[in-house]
Amino acid sequence: MSNVFTRMVDSIESDIHEFMDKKEEQNPMQALNQYLRQSEKEAEKVRKLVERQQRLKDEFTRERQLADDMAEKRKHQVKIAEQAGETELAAYAEKEYQEYIQRAERLTYSQVEAMRQHESLEKKYEEMNHKLKDMRLKRMELMGRENVARARHQISQLSDESADKPYSRFGEMERYIEELEYKVNGDYYHHTLDSKIAQLEKQLNDTEKPVGDNEKMI
């Protein structure tokens, strides 16, 4: 039985390696995420095997205890039958006693073997969990480095003023605003100048206006 579970775990590990070989041509981060998801699924399979082995171990323990109890019961019955002079009944009880003794011995071996297998599977499962945790941490580290690299790339593109880059467009906008301001200011001063000249001209005309006939008579 130990070999069966070992082969199952080895098969799971083989599937993981085969999965990675198929993914190595893809985007590295995407392949890593898929590998982790696959590894988590395989770890879940191992967890179920561990739980199943635990149930088998408990079942062996219960059956062995039952066999021990029945052997003890039949042993007592043999004594009662012999004391009562029931030879045939005592022989039957003795036969039953021997069968339960043999069964208890076999179940004891199976129980010990199941316990050993369960411990082995638990260790493998814990190792897989530690590897998964390490890989998750490594993925977080790689994601952080990838984010920084992408941010620096974007910053370098934004900061590059050569060729037709965003900063050249800011320069075009500044020139446009300056031209617009110049035009608006020119129109304003032109309008103000015309108004002031017209007002001054009117004042001069009023000052130089000739005296009327009525004023001469006075």
C-alpha cells in the first residue's frame, strides 16, 4: 500500500514538471501563475489522500480493537464451556478465539503500516505546502520588481523630450497660448488707444470752438 501512495505522489510531481515544460514558451509571469494554480490543485489532491489515509488508519485501529475484544470474549467463553463440561462448545469457542487472535495480529500490522504511510504522506504534503508558500512569496517579489520596471519604463517615455514626445506637445500649447495672449492684449490696447484719442480730440474741438453771436453782443 505504501508503494501505491508513493507512486501517486510521484505521478503528481511528474504532472507538474510536464505542465511546466509546456508553459515555458508563454509569458513568464502568466506561466508562473498557471503553474502555481496547478500546483495548488495537486497539493489539494495530496491533502485528500492524507485524509483518506487517516480514515484508513482509524478504521484499522477500530477493527483491531474489535478483534481484541472478541478474542478476549471467546477466551472467557472457552473457560466457561470447559467448566461446564461442554467439550464441543469449548472447542468451537477455542477455534473462534484463535481466528480473532490471528485477525488482531494482522490488523495490528496493517495499523502500524497505515500509520507509517500516513506520516510519510503528511511529510510530503507539508513539503509541498512549504514549496507553495515559498513560490507565492517569490511571485510577489517578482511582481514587485515587474511593477517597478514597468513604472520606470513609463517614466522614461514621459521624460523623453526627443522626437515627437508629450513634452513637445506642451511646447506647442505654450506657443499657442502666448500668441493668443499677444493678440488679445494687442486688441485691448488698440481699442483703448482709439477711445482715448477720440476723447482727446473731442475735448480739443470743444476748447477751440468759436464764440457765437450772442456772446459777441455781451
